[in-house]
Amino acid sequence: MNEDELETLIREVSEQLGQLTARPEKSLSREERKRKVLLQARGAALDRIKQAKEKGSLNQEVRACLDYALLTEYGEKHPLLMNFMKSQIGLWGF
């Protein structure tokens, strides 16, 4: 993932998160709260990728990329499977 792709993804996630939180007069439904937490986690993973790139730490960058990929792929539909896969990847040493 290059710098331009990373910045684009960070911008998209922050825009989606902004749309969810733009309606303070209306409380969020259960699905919207779940989506908000997932978007916050994806944003945090993207920030970790950016920080790892700046530090030059390949190991941290790979771990953050794996976290982002798992959040994107399994976060909404299979959160239990996502957490299981993260724990298994942790055993591999990433």
C-alpha cells in the first residue's frame, strides 16, 4: 500500500465516520453503533500503518495491514472469526 492509497483510505473512513456522527439529534441504532465501532477500528489500523511506515518498521506495518484486512473482510459479518484469526496470526510471531 503506497502513501496515496493510504491517504485515500484514511479520508474515506473519516468521511464515513463523519456521516454517522453528523446526526447528534438522533441516537444511533444498534447496526449504526456497530458500524461506527468498526470504522473507528479501521481508522486506528490505518493510522498504525502510517506510523509504522514513518518509523520504517516493517513488522509493525505488516501487523497493522493484517489487522486492517481482517477488519475489512470479516469485521462486520464475522467478528468472532476475525478475533480468532487475529489470535492465530499473533501466534505466528507478527
